[in-house]
Amino acid sequence: MKISVIIPMFNREDTIERAIKSVLNQKQADGTTFNLELIVVDDCSKDESVKKVQALNDERICLVQLEKNSGANVARNKGVELATGAFLAFHDSDDEWLPGKLAKQLTFLAQTQADLVSCALSWRGPKGNFELHHKEGKINSSDLVSGNFLSTQTLLMKRACFEEVKFDEALPRLQDWDFVFRFSLNYQIAFLDDVLVYQYPAENSISKNSQAKQEAIVQIEKKFPLLYPMDKTEKAAFYYHLGSLLSSRKYFEKSFKINPSLKTFKAVLLGK
């Protein structure tokens, strides 16, 4: 059994070594080394990121350099094209896997007979840390239509399932939400409520780009209802989450009109 781990990279000279080592140091439940390959896809970094990867000099690492800056989703899909494992896992170049992540997730994947498994994570910020948890067990499309709690660097899945979904290369943000939602339409997802990932803030992260977020929300607003026939409660929750992402009165009002509530009414008053 082989696992292919994909890391997209862009200007991460200060963090890429930590991210890579947290993958290569993963052990199976019996303490032996995993049969894995780590595919690092560089998206035209301008710093010393590539040299940092090359300096690790590990035969399990495959470094791929894109010819032009294309975004994380293109990098992830390219990595999968080159992958040879039966299982895929994704990691971010500025974050860290904790010991036992792969072993625990593989066990949980088998126990639940799911096609993809995620896990809890701990956000490590300069002003303190907080953990993101969810009820352990199966996750369905209805759970995800009102927002995402499955981050890309927590995902482990069967390779065959990914081929029919892939990452949307035209989406500038919210890629993880879009991917897991579409995945859930045809495959089984399970959540392991165990903190197995540390997520760190990054100054040049695409997630800080508000324009990219707005563009992504416009696309998702059109896409999700076409893929999944939402009932009244789901549609209201969907628009409420879009409003929360932008503090947007427009989306809060849509949610309130569909399913009025005190919570939504307050959001309308406070929205922009």
C-alpha cells in the first residue's frame, strides 16, 4: 500500500522544511516507515524554497516546478497526475502534521468504510491557539452545504475517488470547501475528531485576499445549487454562511427571506 502526499509550494522558504519533515517522519502503527512518496509542486517561487527542498536530499521527495505561476489547485492536480499511490493525502507548505496522522487516519478510513477521512486541527496563532473540532463520524452533503470544517491539509482519500472530482482550478479561494462538497455528492466522508494537524498563519496566504474570496463566493453561489437540490433549511444555511464569509448583508437578507430567525435578523442589521 502506497501513499502519495502532495504539497503545493510558493515562497515558503521559512516553513517548507518543517512541513516536509512532518510527512517523512510519519510511522505506521507498528513503528515501521510508510511506503510513501512526497510530491512537492513549486508554483514558481522567487525565494529559496526550491533549494530548501533540494537540500533535504530524500529519495521519497519528488520536486516538480511549474513553468508559470498557476495557483494551488493547479499544483495539487499536477501532483496527483504524477502520483503512483493508491491513497492520496494533501498538505500545505506552511503547516505541520503531528505524529501518527497517517496511521490513525488509515485505521479510521477502514473502520468507517469511507472514501475520504479528515481530522481536527489546531490553529497556532501569535495571539494564542484554538482547536477546530466536529462530531466524529460520517459527513454528508447536508452537513457541508452550510459551511466547511474540512481543511485541505487534513484530507486522506482513495486515489480512484479523487479522479472523478479533482480541484477546481478556476476557483481562487475556498478550494477545500468546494472540493469536499463535490466529493460528498458521490462518496463517503468521515471525520476523526483527533487533532492531527497544526495550522499556522501565513502573511502571503491567498486566504488573506478579500477580492479572491468575493470572486470565489460568486462562483460557489452559482455552482452549489446546481449540484445539490437544497431544501429550505439548507438553502437558508447556505446563504447565511456566504454572508458570514463576507459580513455581507445581501446574503444574510437572502437567508432571512427563506427561513426567518432571530439569528439571521441580527446578522442583517450588522451586515455591510
